[in-house]
Amino acid sequence: MKSSRLQEELQWHPRAPVPEQEAYLNLRRTHDLLATEFAALFKQYGVTEAQFNILRILAGAAGRSLPCLAIRDRLIARVPDITRLVDGLERAELVARKRGDKDRRVVHVTITRKGLALLSKLAAPLLAMHKQQFQHFTPEEVARLNRLLEKARDR
């Protein structure tokens, strides 16, 4: 009886989520499922998803170095410690870093040949995983899903 009254006071109805709550929970469950599969793939190549994302960003810089803050701003998902991620990539010789000439506090990061080679090795398995994860969708459904997800972010 006390529990029921508390639920009423909190307006908490776990068995009847509103559509927006259900959409959020579905997004979280879906992300967890897809991300787990990608984590397993990246682990085979000795990197995390966040480290792969850094390599992808640096490869897109066309040979230029990028400051750590610029990399952080371009990441798909926010990470608390970009320095730690770059440390691991540097130990694996996938990136090189250099302090700024004008401002020694700024650290510039560049992808190495080894980093580019890793991205090349990952390209086919990554594409295959993307296709496998959405193989039960029609091309129109994938396009609609993309539009809806973009709309969810564009508030």
C-alpha cells in the first residue's frame, strides 16, 4: 500500500511509459546492442571505439595535425579524457604528437602510417558489420531512420 502511494506521488508508472520515454529506452537498448558488436570488432584490432574515432578524424585531416581540443570537438561521443586515449594510440605508434611551437600547452596529433594502415584493415570488416546490422531494413527504411535520428538531434 505504501509503495503504491509513493508511486502515485512520484507519478511513476513503469508499466506504461509515454511514447517519448519508450523511444529513449529503445534508442539506448539499440545503441548498447550495436556498440557491443563494434567493441568486439575493434578489440580484435587492439583499439577502442573512441580510439578508432580519433584515428578516423585524424585521417580526415589529410595529413595535417590537429590539436587535442579540435579532435575532442569532432568525436561522435564525448569522452572524459582525450589525453589518455591519445596516450594509448601513441604507445601503439598509431599517432604522433608534438607540442605547439607558439603555445607549448597545445598538443598537436597526427596519424602515422601505421594508423592509416590500421584504418585500411578495418574498412572492409567495418562496412560488413554496418551492412549486417541493418540487413533486415529496406534502403528506404534506413534513409527514414537516418532522417528521424537527425531530427531527434536537431532540436
